[in-house]
Amino acid sequence: MKTDSSEVKVVNIKGKLSLFKEYWNPKIVGELNDHKVQVVKLKGEFVWHHHENEDELFLVISGHLIIHFRDRDVHVNEGEFVIIPHPIEHKPEAPEEVHIILIEPKNTLNTGNITDSSLSAKNQEKI
């Protein structure tokens, strides 16, 4: 058991988000057990997809996120989060720029079952 707190770091979310401009390209800012904590900027529509085994948590830091499902839409506002259980098909949309924290298992591809999309983040950057 570790007794030294030297590895404990505070992460400035706003600072991390200022390091990049691109949309739909999650950046890893931390790891929690077997999960990655990511910051992402979103704008426009993503692809319809699902995750076979992984649930996802979307926490909206700023803006308004819409998660489309085949039978309804869910609106997520600043300060709110939504958990998308596997294997529910969904498509995120951000009419205006949205900043989120995304938490999911480390091996999760952001486009889930759609592996050949230009939006697939296969080699994620740690910032």
C-alpha cells in the first residue's frame, strides 16, 4: 500500500480544454481504476453507434448536449451528466460547442462498434 501522496495531482479542466481546438477527439486527463477520464470538445453530430460491453458517462461542463436514441432524445445541460448503458445505440449531437468529461473503460473506442469512422480516436493523446 502506498503511503506517499506525491502522485496525487489536481487537474484543471478548463486548462486542459484550452490545450486543443478539435472536436470529437477525446484527450485522456486521468485514469481511475480501469477507466479513463477524458475531456472532449463537441460540435455538430457524431455517428450512430453502440458499445457492446462498456457503459459511458457524459458530464457536461459547458453548453448543451443532445443524446439521440432510436426512440427519444435526452438533453443534458451544464452541470448534468448521463450514463449510457451498453449496448444501447446512440448518437451525440452538439448544436453549439459543448465541453464534456467522458468516463469509460480504458479499452473503449469512442465510436464503439463503428471502427472505420474518421471520428474514431484509436490512439488517444494524454494531456
